[in-house]
Amino acid sequence: MTQKSIALRLNPESSCLGVFIEKIQAIAFDSRMKQGT
């Protein structure tokens, strides 16, 4: 979490991409949990 925050501070232009990646990771994690159950 902290590393991502620092990266976003160093590269403000990549903030949108970071949020996009986090959303994809969240969706992938959610799908894994659903498959597990």
C-alpha cells in the first residue's frame, strides 16, 4: 500500500493506471473467492 502511494506521488500521471490496476486485482480476487466457495 505504502509503495503504491509513493509511486503515485512520484508519478501523478500514473495514478489513473494504478487505480485501474487495483480495480482489476480486486475483481480477480473477488472471482477467486467466489470460485473457492
